[in-house]
Amino acid sequence: MAFLSLLVTWGTIYSQDKLKAGIEAYRKGDYEQSIYLLNQHLSQSPYDYDANYYLGNAYFQKQDFKEALRAYQKAYQKKVKTELLYQMGLAHLQLGELEQAAKYAQEGINSKGSKSELAQMHYLLAKIQFEQKQYSEADINTRHALSAEPNNSSYHKLLGDINYERNVTSLAISEYNQALKLDPSLAKELHYKLGRAYFLNRQFNEALEQYKLAIHQDSTFAEAYLDLGNLYYWGNKFSEALWAYEEYLRLRPGTTEVSLNLGKMYFSSRQYEPAIEYLSKALATKPDREALYILAQSYQETKNYTEAEKFYAEYEKLILESEPGYKWGKADAEFWFRRGVTNFYLADSSALELAVKSFSQAIGLDPGMSEAYSYLGLIHYKQKRFAESIENYHKKIALDSTSYNTYTNLAYAYIESKKTDSALWALEQSVALKPDNTKALGQLAWINMAELKDYVKSGYWYEKIVEVDSADCEAKGYLGLSYLMQKKHGASIPHLKEAVKCKPAHEQFNLWLAQAYALTGQKESARQYYDRVLKINPNNKDAKEGLDILQF
């Protein structure tokens, strides 16, 4: 009997040693050893409060919350203490079992714990209510905790979080700053939270500084780079935003929102190749209207019209599939216009038909979109539908009479329609808007010379061309011819000499100059230039006849 009593005593002592060693291992952070030792003790004393409490804590630290709760429940059956209720509430909170967590938090508040313990229970309940989005109740319980422990940084941080969610940003900022003052080790987290709060409070410079401080604390803080990039992006500081976003993607590859923003920024800064790269990455994750639209525009800007049309078509398809019965509105007119331009440049017959459809759709949605009429005029001109081309140019002019190009293009349609007077009117309107429009000036001069034989007017218009471009050899030559045809032979010579000077091998310029010299009695000069004509073309009949006349 004495021997049995001795064995029991030694067993108890051995078990108590395991308990003490298990608690010590827990405090040193050796949770595996702690669990092993405490379980050995519990094999002798299954409901020992301390052993179950610390066993639960060890499992909690290993984030095995279900095992933690099993141990806590055994401790709870032995003794109800505030410290245990707090841990049980926390474990249920971690498992997302908010009602159970709140039950233990409330039980703790109603217990006879110390002032500090009761503050902790109010804090726990506030955390639970925060997760339940019961922000007013969470605010009240956090303030209860702070009234007992005003220098607890965790309580101030939670009150900051609560008021950030309530959009009471000035209070959130104040609480985060107080928490940071009390515990500088929270710098990384709190600088980031302060950045968000300052941003919400529209204090953008302060937000910028806080995000930078968070990154300074931890250069791998991905979320800080993301929010910093967003802040730069919304502030139109694209180069800075690009840096922040690229750092974020280095840490968190494949984020659709960031790839989309990068694509938009590169597009806005006219860097279309990287825009295409990032927008394609965004679309690889999921279809997105905005990404498709900007990607199509990026291809259009790089003159890859085939790819541009492909993505404009996908953009249209996505809209109609995601919103059956979608009604196109004025805001969509730009899309149809851009798609029309893309197909105009693709230029094959089917693309031109789609361009006509697109421009017509754009005009139907926004009748004031004058440039669509210009493109319709160009398309119908290409298709030799000159009457329709003329009609569309006049519609463009009715909306915008300041485009010299429209008048020039209208003139070409009139020329093809053999409406010379109307063509001259359109060309004169173009020149009135842009006096240095050499295309229109050239057409005016040529029509008057070649078709109307009005050499006074042709000379007038060629003179205008030379005023605009003193190096235009053709204009100088035909200006000389205009004077020659007016029988102002002497006046033609300086212009023809200039023309021959810049185009010495031009057969006609040399011939006209020879004729001008002959008609002014300058036979030697005439003979010289007739000879030059024959060197250029030995069969020139006019030069031969001119030389023959000079013999008499």
C-alpha cells in the first residue's frame, strides 16, 4: 500500500513537471514541444485548466483554431476565466463564427474580471462587431476599452479602422497617429492606413507621403504600391503611376485592374505598343469593355487596322451580349466613328461598306458629327458615286464651313462630275480659308489654263503658288507660259528662266523659253534654248521649226 502511494506521488510530480515544461516551451515560442509536453500532462489530468488553456494557446499560435477550441472547451468545463473567454472568442472570430465569438465576448464583459480584462473583452466584441459591419456598436465598445486603457495602441488602431469604414476620416487619422505614437513598431501598417484615410479625406499630398513611408518601411509592400499608383493615376502623374504599378506587378503578377490602368496610361501618353501589351494582359484574365475599346484604338493609332477592326467588333459583341436589347446612344457615336475610320483605311470593298454603315450610325446617334460626312464623301468619291459624295460634303459644310479640305475634296467631286463652275467656287472657298493651300491653288490655275483658256486667271493663281512656295518649279514654268499665252513675252522670260534653272532637262520649259526669246527678237538666246530642247529630245518638231524660222 505504501509502495502504491509512492508511485502515485511520483506520477503526480512527473506530470506537474511536464505541465511546467510545456508552459515554459509555449512562452519560448516552441509550440510543437509545448503541445507534446502538455498532452503528456493531460494524459494524467485530462481537465487540468492550465494545461488545456496553454494547449489551446499553442494550437492558436499554429493557427489550428479548431484544435485550440477543443482544448479551450475542456478548460471551460473546469473553470470560467476572462482570459479563457477572450481566447475562445478570438478563435471563433478567426473561424468566421461571429455569433459564437460574440457570445463569449459578452460573457466576458459580464464576468468579474479585472479592469484590464474587461477592457480586453470590450475590444474583442468591438472586433467582432467590426466584422459584422456594426460600426456604431463597435465604436462604443472600443471607447469602453480605451476608457480603461487609454494607452493601448491596438485599441486606437481599431477605433481608426472603425471610423475609416464609417467615413469619419478625420477621427480615423487621429486614432492611427495616436496608435503610431504609442507603438512605432506598427509603422508599416499604420502609414499605409493613414495613406488610405488621407486619400479618403482628399488630402492627397499627405496620402502620398504616407504611402511612401509605408514603402520605406517595407519595399515589398505590394498594396502600398497599388494605392500609390492609383493616387498618381488619378492625379494624372502618369510616369510616377507607371513606376508604382510596375513595382506592384513585380510583386503581384497578373492583376487585371493594374494591367488595365497601365494600358490606359500608356495609351493616354501615346505609347501605343506598351498600351497594347498591358491591355492584352488585362483581357487575358476577363473580357472588359473599356479594355477592348482602348485596345482597338491603340491598334488603330499604330495603323494596324485589321487588329483594330477585330477588337472594335469584339467590343460591339460584348456590349450586345452583356446587355441584350442595348440601345446605342449619343455617347456611342465616337465608337462608330472610330470604327468607320478604321474600315476606311482597310479600303477593300467590304470594309468600305462597313465604314459607310459605321459613319451612318455615328451620324444617326450624333447628327452634329460633321467629320463623318467628310469620310462618307471620300468613300463615295472612291466608289465613283460623285453625286452622293457632293451631297455629303455639303452636309459637312452646313455643320462646319471652316474646313478648307472639305471644299478642296468637294471640288474634286465637281471636277469628276464635269461641273467646272461649281469646282471653281469650291476651290476659291478653300483658298479663302487657307491662302497657302497649294493643291487648291494648283487646281484653280490648271482649270483656268487647260480648260477655260483664261491665261490671265491662270497666271494669277500660279503667281499665288510661287508666293507660297518660291521653289515650285512647275508653278514658275506655267506662270511663264501664262504670260506667254497672253502675249506678254518679255514678262514670261524671268519665270521661265527660273523654271529651267531648277529643272534644266525639262523639255517644255526650255521650249517655251526659246519661244519667248524668239518672240522678243533675242535670236541667239532663242537658238541656244532650241538647241537644248533638241538635245533633250531630237525629235521635237516645235524646236526644229523654231530654228528654221530663225534662219530668215
